[in-house]
Amino acid sequence: MPTQAPFVIVGAGLAGAKAAETLREEGFDGPVVLVGAEPERPYERPPLSKQYLLGRADRDNAFVHDAGWYAEHDVELRTGVRATRLDPAAHRLTLDTGEELSYARVLLATGASARRLPVPGADLDGVRYLRTLADADRLVTDLTGGGRRVVVVGAGWIGLEVAAAARSHGNTVTVVEPQPTPLHAVLGAEMGRVFARLHRDHGVELLTDTVVREIRGSGGRVTSVVTDGHAGLPADLVVIGVGVVPDSQVAAAAGLEVDNGVVVDEALRSSAPDVYAAGDVASAFHPHHGRHVRVEHWANALNQGPAAARSMLGQEVAYDRVPYFFTDQYELGMEYSGLAGPGDTVVCRGDPDDGAFIAFWTADGRVTAGMNVNVWDVTAPIQQLIRSRRQVQPARLADPDTPLELLAG
């Protein structure tokens, strides 16, 4: 009898590892191959910019499974190997080793790569990005001990978390951001100012409406950062956090529909038969939002990988989880649920100046997103409120005496 073709998972990150786990949990007993470009076994990314970078957690805490889990569950883990070509018609995957794998079904969970900053000097020694465990290892060494002048380019989530970690290690930190506030595209100006104040209160020099033009160095090592308003910000270390780019090149070359990631339906099926996508690389149709959405956060990889595995097994799947994200910076802990639009109205329950509050984004009287800052155990009702699409009066949203569960019905 012919050997059964395996289910192949391309991308050994959180989404890929959880997909492999789910295949086994759901009773699939055929061969499973998990291919990862990095030398490490699958790990989670949030600790890289949070507890591990702060020096408060061991790197081993980041791994999804124990080292022996893959062999124990008959999952063939291939690390340090990159997929170079996908042939959907022949159901074959080519690796950079020259090997060709036949597959019954394949999941693309290739994630994303750090967006490079296209300015002169960006290749100097001392210029860092934070995307991989190896990046985090190097940054921990760079930041520990303090006393360095650190310039962070980009006031997004990664940039701000790196800035907080750098300050906690006793470094001098400058953050350069082209938008009027940190997190401007995600949170808007009003909530962006909350994070601006937070970092300035902790001694960060925050330069908004400022664009980096060049990184300068001496002897191949970074020494300063030139902006449109500064001749040279002194720098011993430059950390660039200007977003990520989905790793969809193999999918595009194979003729799959690609538009800001691999385009998939609500069941995470791509435009090619037996090819699925999940995690950072997937632009998935979201039934609640009625459009394709690509979510780069941890919770999406955690839940979308298993959903893709069930879809590969022929189960009925409609991935419609509310997007979720969390961050920890200094004494601020925050959870964000939903997907706000640029024109949405912000309603606050509590005073942002007091350090504990909930912000709601609304459109047509309906809640599109919610952010709880130093307020806990409210994610479930906030997500229920978003899902309900109920119109809610702003005064009731703002009233701390009105239970969120009541508003969500």
C-alpha cells in the first residue's frame, strides 16, 4: 500500500505548534511534519519584549512545548529548514535543503518578519530589531547593566515595550515616532497620549512628529541618529520597531491569492485546494467584521492554529474570535479587545489620569473595541458587548455602576 502523505505545517511558531498539537488531540494518526526556519523549537513571542527582556523570566519559559513533546506525539519537527517552493497542483513542497515533500494538506503558518528601516546606516553594528528569540538574547545582553544611550525608532507596541525594558535596566532612552502620539494608528490621539505621558513620566525622551533620516556610526558601530529635527541623537544602541511584513512570498510565487498576507476564508482555506493559512501571515475573512483581517497578536496565533487544524480535518470551522492583545509597561497593564476604526468615538469609564480605566471605541452607538487599563477580569464582558452589536448610550458605558454584563445583554 502507498505511504500516506503527511499533513505538513510550514512555520514552527505558536500557530504551527498549536496546529500540530490539535491534529493529535483530534485523533489524527497520520504523519505530521512541522517545518521551521529558525533553529529553535516553537516558542511564543510575547515574553521576548516583556518578562524575558526585563530579566524576570528564563528563556525556556517561552517554548510552547517541552523538548520531548514532538517525538512523544509523533510529530516530525524539522528546525533550521526553510520552505522555498509550493506546488499546489502536485501537492509538493520544496525545502532549502533541496528535498521535496509530498503533502495531503499543508498549513502555511510562516508568520511575519520585522520591517526594515530604509535609511542610510541601518546596517551598522548596534542597530537591532526584535522579532526572534536570537534577537531577544542579544538585546538582553545589550541592555543589562544599564548606562547605555538607547534610541528606539517607532512607538508601536514593540518599541514601547523595549523602551520600558531599557529604562528598567537603567539606560537612557529616546523614542522617535513619526506620528503625533505613540500607537496613533491603533488607539488614536486621545489614548495615544496616555502612553506618551506614561513613558515621559518614566524618564523617556519621546520625540513625536519626528522622522529618522540617517543612522551614523564610527568604525562600523552606531554613534547617533539623525532626524528631520535633530542633527544627531547620541546612541550606543538603536532598536527599530516599525512593524512587520507577512512572510507570504512562497504563497505568492505558488499563485495563491495574496493581499497583505495569504488570503483565506473563515475556515482558513486559501485559494488553492488543500492549502490553509493561520497566524500572522493569514488575512482571514472575519464573519463579525464582514471583511478580511490580518491580526499579528499572540492570541490570534494561539487560537487560529487549532482552528486551521480542525479545518484541515474536514470539521466545520468559522474563525470569528474577537481580536485580543495585551501589554505590560512599567506599572501599566492593559488588555485590548476588538478592532476600532479611525473615526470611532472614545468613551472612558474612569479617569485615564488616575491610572485605572476602561476605554470603549464606538461607531453608530455600538462598541467596536475596548481597552482595560489596570482593570482586570472584564475581557469577557467587553468581548460579549462587541459581539452583541447592541447600541449603548455613552453615559451608560461611562458609568462604573452599570455592570458591563448588563450592557452586553
